[in-house]
Amino acid sequence: MATAASWKTFSDPAKTVSFDLPADWIAQSVAPEAGTLPGGLKVDVKKPDGTFVAALRTGLPPSSADCPEGARHPYTVISSVPFELAAQGGDGTIPPRMVYRVIQGYRYFGSYGITNLVGGTDGQACELRNVVRGPAGTGDYSFGDLVALKAFAPDEKVAPAKAFDTLGQAAQYVRESPDFANVQRMLMSLKVKN
């Protein structure tokens, strides 16, 4: 699917990260969340109307949450595209990929991001982490709509994740949405300097 005709490159002032984005989208450095390692960044990407598209976060503390048997949900990888990530990765379990994954709860919840970690064993997971393991001491980084996708409860706010009634709807979004095509190109353009 065709992407936006005109693109620009965002780079933070220290030139530690850069990525391409559609010319009319807005990339803005914001204060990182509490717990981010020193030097960590957060960059929000929005459409011209202010709709949140994705956030790039660096310096995330590594996470290894427990996932008890009863808390796992089936998940499906709708799209998985390998790409060259210009960065020294840490101990990822797979080469970097731009993924769109859906986890099953009371609806199908979908999220996009980059990762070098397998989602879970036997197609089941408590959460799907959109993170790339960084080199030791620098923390992980995430570029996507959520750092971690889980099966939401009916009373929880789902956004910015997408909710679908069927896996087919999720696949159609990946195949046909111009937003998704732009996001995929943007995420895969990420460069991280160490």
C-alpha cells in the first residue's frame, strides 16, 4: 500500500535517535515516564489533528513479568516484517521485526511496534511487549502505539490499542489502512546511536 507522498526526518537534539515520518505528522519530545533510566527519551508522534500515532521511548528498565498459566491469552501475529535496526541490540531472542499482533480477550486487541523478543510460548501470552532489548545498562527501547499489549477488561480504556470483533478485521486493517502503511514505514526507519 502506498505511503504518504512527502516525508521528513525527526532527530532529537543530541542526535541519539532518528526516524522518518510523514511531512504533516508531528514528532514532539516529552518528559519520559517515571522509572526511565538516565538519558532516556520519549517522543510522541501525532497526526495533524492531534491523534496519537506512536511513541518512541528509550531507557526503559528491562521487564520480566511473571505470567501464570491462568492469566495467558491466545495471541496472533498478523504482520511481522524483519528490518535492519541501526543499533547494537542486547539479548533479544529474534532479529528485530516490525510487528502487528492481536491478543484475544472479550474482543481482539491489536497493537503495532518493533521488537526483538518472542511474544510468548505456544501462542499464549500475558502481554505482548513492543520492545527491543538494548545493550546492557542502557535499557530497552520501544517504538509503537503501546509498550505492552494485554487483553483489556471491559471497563478499561483500550486506546491507543485497536479493538476488533474478529481476526479478519485486524488483518484487513493491516492490509488496507493507509495509517498502518505510514506507521510501518516510520517504525522501520528508526536509527539508534549507542
